[in-house]
Amino acid sequence: MLLHTDRLPSGYAMIGQAENIGFDAERLFFVRSDTHLFVLSKSPVLSFQKEDEPGIKVAQSVYPVTAAAWFVEAVENQLWKSSKEGGLPEGVYHVVKEIDGEEIKVSRDMNCGARYQKGISWKNLSRKPIDRNFGYQERQITDQALIEGGVLDILRKVI
């Protein structure tokens, strides 16, 4: 079910939103239920046939709510640190963990939204995209959005 951020079901709460700095006019929305965290991205769409809201394309990824703390820890203490600083071993750019029965992967992305723009890919390998019957759910977030845009601070509210 694709959430509509203006009409959230009972038991769901908006915990924050931020610009995904580096993606053209894309905003991120973070919604929480008791058990899950929904990360939605909204961006303008040119074709009315592909819009989910008037003039807007929405993409949604769902993670166990407990994955938020793991995401913050993995980014700050593994992906952003060198092996000498206690981060991942040299040549390793992702971590995978099963959280509440779902396989979650966080990886370093060196072309996030644009060529040579650094960021993070946050994947739920256990969930198919809403609009396709194959693949997995994924949200790309630039380093700028994580730090300057306040995404890490929003995710800390979930912890």
C-alpha cells in the first residue's frame, strides 16, 4: 500500500521530511507505525500517466522500525570510516543484516543521484517494489541530505 502523506492511516505518524540534496527537486518523507518505518521520496513527474499524486511521482520503501538505529550506526561507524578508523575492511562497501525477519542492506554509493555524488543506498531485499513484481525496495540518500539536510537527525528520532 502506497502511503499518502496528507492522509495517513490511524497509527501512522510523520516524523520528518527533508530535501534529498543532490536529487532534482526530490523530498524525502519519513513515516512511522508501531512496527515499520516508511521512507517516501516525492519528485515532479512530467507524464500524468505516471503520477501518484497530482504532478508528483512517489516511491516508497519500508523497513522494520528497528532498522533505523542500525542504519545510523552502519553509516556513521562502518561506511563513513576507513578500515584504520574501525570502519569496514578495505574494499568492502556494504553491510547486510537480518532485522525482524527482513534482509536489510546499506551500501556506499559513489554515484548517488548524479555522477560522482556520494551517498548511501538503503535496501530492503525482502520487499518487492510497489510498482513492480521483481527487484527490491531501495532508497538512495545523498551524504549532503544525511548531514546538512538532517536525515540522520530524523532517523535518530525513531531510535
